[in-house]
Amino acid sequence: MAAVTAAMVKELRQATDAPMMDCKKVLVEADGDMVKATELLKERGIAKAAKKADRVAAEGLAGIVIADDFSKATVIEINSETDFVAQNEGFKKLVKDTAQDIYTNQPADVATFNASEFGKIFQSEVIKIGEKIELRRFNTLTADATTALNGYIHSNSRIAVIITAKCDSEKTAEGMRDMLKQVAMHASAMKPTTLSYKDFDAEYVASETVGRIEVIKKENEELARLKKPLKNVPTYISMSQLTDEILAQAEADIKADLAAQGKPEKIWDKIVPGSLARFISDNTTLDKEQALLDQNYVLDEKKTVAQAVTAAAKALGGTAEITEFVRLEVGEGIEKKEDDFAAEVAAQMA
């Protein structure tokens, strides 16, 4: 049997990045044959990866690549089992390199990526890291000369956003890039799930209405107990429910209330618009929570995001309208497995 030296173990470790003891073990089994030892490590690495298949990878990092000329941007999410691995420099490099490959080659989906040349490199890096790691999703937006594009990745690299806006001219599109980065930062914090209230399915809005109104009623019970001002209890939750007839009735009710209060009719036109705006605000809580364009803009809460974008474009002498956005947050929608530590220890000792 050939002697296994420290130099051989070091060489195999450098070639495979496998743990030192594993390198020594396979070299002994392979009688010092470096090629056979490498194959053994690969086989066992694949076996280990297979055993991890039922684990939940809900940690990880997001990645972003934006073209220097702002013509294209890609965001990706790669998941790991633990945050410890997600903070590993090797994992961070894997995310960066994967984002660049997807930005450049534009695979159709995750399966296409996995079958690609870089996909194979990705899998070999996963084996080295030794934990369940997977590319979960990615998306790319593109922009022509009159479309503004920009993006943002949060400092923890767990949230990435890219966004586009159609503008009236190249000049406006260029001028709107900074604004779009601000809107991307807004989306990062405020978690919109869709672009506009117009995107909501009627059945979804109907199913949400009763529950959301009950929540406000419950909140009012607590506010009353604390002797604090109560919230207005809405009848609706989305602009999609506020038909012309409903708005007309709301305006009529406001005027009737002003008359009952004895307010002079000549000042109604100064009161009604604000009261109607309050009615709309109270009855569009779903929109403000989930629809980007309808959310109150964090840098100017007197405006919605749509109004803020319009104002920014007007200041440039043009027009702009957000057309698309992508927001990825690591682990979003993944149900994390709750481990029973005591049971796990007992199982290992059995």
C-alpha cells in the first residue's frame, strides 16, 4: 500500500476544496491514486447532496447586475440552509458569478440554467460548500432609449429590486434614473406585490374585504379601551371597488353632512375634495399595502408613488409611467422547517 503523505493530502484539498480528513480517507482507500481519490470525493459529494434534498433552503442572498448604460438589469435569489453559509465568501462569490452568467446568457428558466455550462460549475461549487444550495429564481428587465431603468439591492443583500418606466423622450428617461432608484428603495421597504390595483382579481379583493374590515374593528376596540381616536371603518378596501356611482354617493353624503352641520354652501367646494380624498384613502387599504403605484411614497407621503413619479418627470419637462418592477426577497414564501433539537440529538445518540 502506497504511503499517503501530508503533501498528497494538501494537493487533493487544494484541487477539490474538500475537508482535510475526507481527503486523507479517500487517498488511503485509493492507495494514493490522486485521480481515483478525486472521483471518490465527487461520488461522496453527490451522495451527500442527495441526502440534503429534503432539507429546507430558506436563507441565502440576492444578487443584482445593472448594465452600465442602464439598458438591462438582472436580479437573482440563491438559497442556502443556513445564514452562516450565506455569509461565507465562497457563497457570496457564487451569487455574484451566477448573477453575471444569467445576465449575460439569459437562460429561459432554472432548469435551463442547471443544464448549462455554468450550471455544472454551480453544482460543483455547491458540493465544495457542503450544504443544500439552490438557485431559486431570477428575472431580467430591459430598456430602450425612451425607457428609464434602475435598481437597488439592500445592504444585507437579501432584497433586490429592478424597475422600468416609459418616458416621453431619451432626455426624460436619462433624468428619471435616480428617481427610479429611489422608488426601488421604496419597494424594498414597503413590499408591494403588484404594480397597480388594476391587477387585483375581483375574487381576491372580495375575499380580503370582510377580514380586513374586521381587523380595523378589532383595532378600534383596543383604541376605545385606551381612549384614543378611532379609525374610520371602511366599506371597501380597493379602488377597484369604488365605482363612479359609489364615489358620487360618497360626495352626496359629504355634502349632506356639511348641510346638517350648517356649513355655508359657498365653502363646500373647499371642503368636499379633501373629504372625498379621505374617503378614498380609507377605502383603499389593500391598494396601499400591496400595489406599488398606489402606495404612499415614503419620501413624500402626501403623494402616491405614481404621483411622485409624475411630478419628478414633470420637473424634467416630460412624462414618465412605471411599467414594470421585480422585487425578490430571500426566503419569501418558503416555509421554514422547525427543528426539534432535543429529538435530533437523541436520534444521533441512538
